Amino acid sequence: MKGNKATVAAVAIAALMTATVAQAEPVKVGMITTLSGGGAGLGIDARDGFMLAVKQAGNSDLEVVIEDDQQKPDIAVQLADKMIQSEKVDILTGIIWSNLAMAVVPSAIAQDKFYLSVNAAPSQLAGKGCNKNYFSVSYQNDNLHEAAGGYASSQGYSKTFVMAPNYPAGTDSIAGFKRFYYGDISGEVYTKLGQTDYAAEIAQIRASGADSVFFFLPGGMGIAFMKQYAQSGVDIPLIGPAFSLDQGILGAIGDAALGIKNTSNWSKDIDNATNKAFVETFQAEYGRLPSIYASYGFDTANLLLSAMEKADVKDQDAFREALRAADFNSVRGKFIFGANHHPIQDIYVREVVKEGDVLTNKIVGMAIADHVDAYASECTM
Amino acid sequence: MFSLFLEQMLNGFQSGVMLFLMASGLTLVFGVMGLINLAHGSLYMVGAFACAVVAAWTGSFWLGLVASLMAAALAGVLVEILVIRRLYRRDHLDQVLATFALILIFSEGTRWIFGSFPLFLNVPDLLAGTVILPGGAQYPIFRLAIIAAGLLVAAGLFLLIGKTRLGTRIRAGEADREMIAALGINIDRLYTVVFALGAALAGLAGAFVGTTQSVQVGMGEPVLILAFVVIVIGGIGSIKGALIGSILVGFTDTMGRFLLPLALSTVTDASSATSIGSALASMLIYILMALVLFLRPSGLFGAKA
Amino acid sequence: MIMNRETIINSVLAALLIAIPLVAQAMGEIFIITLVTKVAILALAGVGLNIALGYGGLVSFGHAAFFGIGGYAAGILASHALNYQPIATWPFEISGSTQMIVIWAVALIASALAALVIGAITLRTSGVYFIMITLAFAQMIYYFAISWPAYGGEDGLSIYVRNGFPGLNTLDPISFFAICAVLLALALWFSAVLVRSRFGLALHGARQNDQRMKSVGIAPFRIKLTAFVISAMITGLAGALYADLNRFVSPSMLSWHMSGEIMVFVILGGVGRLFGPVAGAGLYILLEHLLGGAFDYWQLPLGVLLLLVVLFARGGLIGLLAGERKHA
């Protein structure tokens, strides 16, 4: 008898579940991200964070197709065509790099697909070019640089040396820094993209009489710069956005990174239950600490899952409203979208510290609270 | 200002010697076997990874350095026997394609084994810190050590090629491979040895330069292009040419990055001067190369084509 | 007999190239059409390179320069037309255009001019020096494109609507494929005619022996330069089409990887074979498509395969299927 009762209950639950399944259309997501080559670490983290949330939710209505863009814009465009034309996805996500995002996003949203950004959020898509179907879960590209400017001002620095690679993201970064920095610029240098030796720049920094250095050098460029800076004996404090001091590359910089201040909207010690669980489960699942990219991926998937609870993806208006509500538990604590679908959020200052043998970041203060990006006012949708 | 200028001159020289470390193996292989090896950058990467892994494991950079030499030489021997040996009599096209394929194999293979995140490799304690140069500038000891290593390698290569039996054979091989075969020298073994030597030099460069850079997949590619620029400017196969070409490129690049934005700021506003100046600076070494080849189509010290 | 076999293989390749998109259209597999269009465009770039490399023996490692110049011709003209901003106002007003025919003409002229300058300098050298100096010029243009902010720098330039062609809806994948296929056919026909012409024979002669050509009163430098320019123009045209395929241009079209890939298409298919670039581009794209989604480290087996082809299938794919070429 007992057994029978359980069976009946199971059947009833199964029937209920099929009923919900029948109600909601399955959602197909196309993830285009960088999984090969030198920049693969970022894409792999974003993917792993995303898939961790998908796995935890166990929602069988969500199907994810993942492809490798090789960090090449033309490949990304063709994959987007494939996702839209052949896989017939409802939502695209996953792109790490701004130049790839600019190649893919405008035409994807023109074809009535949703795009949820796990990282890249160029200014062109935040201001006049904003779109109702485009959501950035991460930030607006300038945010962390602006926060670094704010932090430099609050520390009373008045002679900052600024440095970035000579390409659009680099010049945007310097412009973002200057937007919230009120001191003087004691030197401004644009380096070659992919440069590996910074002896000449370090000599200029030393000679400039600066009281602080703001640098934006993503990936291997930042690793090379920080190692050489530490070897050079120059001890002017460094400030940068989180990208150059993120979990995935800290190990490669080593003790040279200790004490460097960096600005971020996420850190593994943000104190909330979701974040704590995320850091633990990510580490258990993949055997390493999560990076900011993993956190963005995780939040993006949870945002998507929260919208799927509320609305059917085929009903675009309802689904968009559900996304806009952002009714999910973010690893950043509160999560609100601004009018241009970019987050309004707190940006922290972190410091690189050592926990046992592992280098990681610790929050040491708030750079800018409830920060709204600089382009939001230009957006009309 | 003047002491900064002097320091930048030293930086230019140092970056030139660093380039020579990378280019020396390439020009050796190029000169002796007439082989375009695009995978030279991969051997450089192998050296850096081997050094990083062994240094992390044993705690000793010096053991890592030995490991990098061995790993790169071993990879070189394997590649030579399995692939390169079949390419000597082919035209440059086949060599380009085959070694392009080797880049894919090395890069993705390394990523498969070591993961997608950069590795840690630091300057050994013995060479950490800085010294005060005459004139007051503070200079990292490690950069001086790179200069010393580069000059040692240059001297070693000159001696090896000029004074030893292996050198005589190498020179004979450059001149005429049929002749040395007729002399009863095992040309296959000679070529394997030379290729392994070139690979070991690449690995050494990877270990040394890796301490100041990011040890990651793909780290060899920008280096590869620069090394090609260097040996083409210097004249293919000439060790002297590679040394002088390296220093010329190092100077041009460093001083260009430093001086062009300054020079332009006298004629235009500061922010466009820095951005145009750095754009020009990034093109400068290629302009130099085009100029040298325009004036001397076989490079500075190359044999007449 | 051997020539016949190559002709048969060429016909099969041509038939496949046309049949696959038609079948895909019938089955509603739009993406396959896009993929075959990509093959056609990259093959066109390869046909261009094949003239310099296969017939002229000029191993250019810098053809991405012309591919990118063609791409930027399309991107710049279209962006000016869409923003209603003239490109130049002096000495007379030049406005942008979204007409493919205008864009092609500009792409052809721009790559011809670039090739004339680059060729005049690089053709003084030979062998490995030539390979490297062509690479140097492409790198120069690459770094210029990255750091020059006017047309997007490294972010590249989007063309929001594919450029137009009279009487066709170019946004319809099969129409755009048709355009690319016709241009590829024209280029193939042109290069077949070119090889058999007096010019082609002179080029073949200049490749074999400079001195002998001089002694019969033909200037090998001018012959080579002409071949280089023609080669660059075809690759530039392919670049303009590639920009329209992706509705996007960026400096990555100018990178040395692109030069390497175009070269790979030519060698993989068979150097100096008329349909070599078609076979090479087709195989490469097929592999990329099949392996790309299957496996994180997919470039590893791709590398092994490329290596096997170059080591054991001399003469590329066409050589493997059709046998060694009979020299005329």
C-alpha cells in the first residue's frame, strides 16, 4: 500500500511537471565565446560560470549551444548566422571581446534575437545605439575605469600617469578614468597592442614624477607589465581595473601583484549567501577559484532562468519585461538594470592579498556606489 | 631628461639583445638548412612552459632553465625527425604550411596539457633587485643579465661556427649539401643536431624572456614575427647580421615609442600626438625593414641572392 | 589522360559548389548557403594569390593586406553612404556608396594601387626575403588599421545592411551566393585564359629564368609586377565580398593569420592548379565547421591533418586526386 501511494504521488508530480513543460516553450540559447587560443581562459570561465547555474537549476527547458569564436570577429559573425539560421536560437550570449560584440550584436538584435552580455559592453550599445533586446549583465565597458578614476581622486592623488594600449578599448579606458579623476595627468602613454616589453614605459613613469599609475593592459600585456614593474624597483602605487588582476591570471603574476588596488563590481568576498554558494560550488565543480568572467556568466544564466520562470520567450514583450525586472539572486547582492539595460551597481576597490598560498582579491572599500554609466542619458528606447 | 634619454638607449640595447636570443636559433636553422620554421615561436613557448613547470615544482629557476633547454631540444629533435627532415628538398611554400600546422599542434597541445591560464615564472632571487647605473638611473639586474646572456650566446655561436669541427661542417652544409655528403659526413645527423641546437636556443630565450612576460599559449607568435624581421634585416643565415639586426630593431622600436609622441607634441596637441605617435611607432620596425630591403635586397649581411 | 582527370575533378568541384546551396535552399538549411558562400569568397581570394604564388612563383605572405583593403573599401564607402557624410569635399565632393558595383571598382583600384607600390619595392628581393617583406607591409597596414580611430580601429566597422546589387535582394543568402559564385567563375576563367596567354608564358619564363627573359627582350620585373597587381586586385575583390558576407570589417582581415590562411587554401588545394583554391578553401571550411563545435582543442587535429596533407599528399588535394601534373 505504501508503495502504491508513493507511485500515485510520483505520477501526480510528473503530470504537474509535464503540464508546466507544455505551457512553456523550450528556450534555446546560443553561446559564442572564446575557447581556443591565448584568450581562451576568459571564455572558458564565462562558459563554466554560465553552465554551473544551468546545471544547478536543472531546468530541462533550457538548451545551450556553445561554439568557439577563436577571438576572431569574422568567425563570431558566421557563428551568429549559424545560431540564428540553423540552430534557430532565441537568445545569444557569451562574447568576451568588444570588437567581436560590435560585429555580432547589432545584426543579431536587428533579427529580433535577445542578446545578454556576459562581458563586453561597448559604449556604442549603451548610448544612442541602445536596444530593447540588448542587456548587459556585466557592466558598461567604462565602469571599472571610471571607478578607478574616482578612487584615485578620493585618495588625493594629483599626478597620475595613465597608460593603455593604442586601440579603441584603450582610449575609452583612459577617457573613462579621466571622467572621474580630478587631478593632473603627469604622463599619457599608448602602447602597442600585444606589446611584451615595457622597459621604455617604466623609465618614463619613473621620470614623470607621478604619484600614482593607472594602467589598463588586459591579458598577457598586464602580466608582463606588472612583473617588469616589480623588477624595476619603481614603487609608485598602481591602480587598474579588475581585468589585469583577476583570479585567472593572478597566479601568473605572482607576488608582484600583492597590494595592487583594482576596481571591480564583483569579488569573491562580497558578503551574501548566493555569492558564498557560488564560490564554493564553482571551486568544487572545476577545482579553481572563479574569476569575474565566471561570475558574469553565472549571473547571466540566473537572469535568463528567472525570466523563463515568468514568461514565454516567444512572447518577446513579456520576456523582455521579465528580463528587465532582474528578479534573481545575483552574486553581487542587489541587481538593477538602468534605463539602457546596463546595471546600476556598486563598484568596489579590491586589493591583491595572499590567502595561504593562493593570491586573490579582498574588498578594501567602495569606489563608486550605485553607479550609472555615462551613456544612459543618451539612450532612448 | 638627458639621463632618461640614456636609460632609454640602454633599454633599446637590452630589447635588441633579447631579440637576438630569440632570433639566433632561427637564423642558424635558416642559414644551414634553408628552412623557414614558423614553429620556432612554439619551441620558444615550450622552453618557457618547461621552465615555469619545473621551477614551480622544484622551486629553482636554474633547474627550470636546464629543463627548458632539454625540453626544447627534445621537441626540436622529434620535430626534425618526424616532419622537418621531409621538407628540406621542398620549396618554401611547403615549409610554411607544414610549420604553420606545427604551430596549431604545439599551441593547442600545450593548452590541452597545461590549461588555458597563464603560468607563473619569476626572476631568480640571485638576479632580482636593481642597481644604480652611472648617471643615477635605477636598472633591474635581471635586464643586465639578459644582456650578458645574449652576448654570451653570440660569442658562443661565433666560436662554434668559426672554431669547431661542427662549425666547419655547418659552414660546409651552408655552402653545398652534396659536397659534405660526399665527404662522408652524416648529413641527416648534422641537420638534426643543428635543428636541436636552434630549438634549444629558442627554449633558452623562452625561459629567460618568460620571466619578464606572460607564460601563455600563443606567446611565441609576436616574437616569431619580430625574429623574422630581425634576421631578414641582418641577412639570412648571418649570426653577425642577426646580432646587428636585433640591436637595430631594439633601438628603433624603443626610441620610436619614446621619441615619436614627444616629437609630435611640438606640432600638434598632446592627446593626438600620443595616439598618432604610438600608431607610427608600432609601424616603425616594419618601415625600417622595408627600407633596408629596398636599399639592400639581401639584408645587411646576407649573401647576394 | 591526366589532364582529363583534373578537368573531371574541376567539374565535380564546380558542380558541388553550385548544387550544395541549391539543395540547402530547398531543405531550408540557410546556414549551409552562408558557409558555401564563405568558401566561394575565400576561394576567390585564393585564386588571386594563386596567380602570384602558383603561376608567378611569388610567395606573398602579405595578401591579407589586399584582402583587408578590399574589405575596408566596402566598409568605408557603405558607412559614409549610410551616414550621408561625403568621404572628401575637396577638390570635388566624393560621397559613399552602397552599390556593390561601385564598391568593387573602388576595391579593385585601391588594391591595385597598393600592390603597385608594395610590388615595386618588394619585387627587388626574392626568395625568403620576398616572403618576409610582403609580410612586413601587411603588418604595417594592420597596425595602422588598429590604431587609426576614424573607422573604428580594432573594433572594426559594421555595415548594417548588406550593399545592393541592381535587380537582386542581396540579403537573401542564395542571391548573394549567386553573385559570389559568378565572380569566382569569372576569376577562374580569367586566370585560365591568363595562364595560356603570351603574358602567362612570359610569367612562367620569368619564374624559371630571369636572365634568359632579359636576353630575349622581356623585362621580368614588369611581368612580375603586373602579375602581382592582378593577383592583389582579385584578392581585394574577395575582401569586399567578405565584408558584405559578414556585414562587418575589422583589422583581423589584415592580420598575418589571414595571409597564412589564404596561403593554406592555395597549398592545400594544390599550388598552380586552377581549382586548387576552391578545393583548399572548401576542405578547410568543412574541417573548421565539423571540428569547431565538437571539441575544445579542435585546432590540434586540424594541425595534424594539414601536416599530413603537406607531407604525404604533394600537389595538394587536386594533386592527390588527379596525380602529378604533366608539364607542358
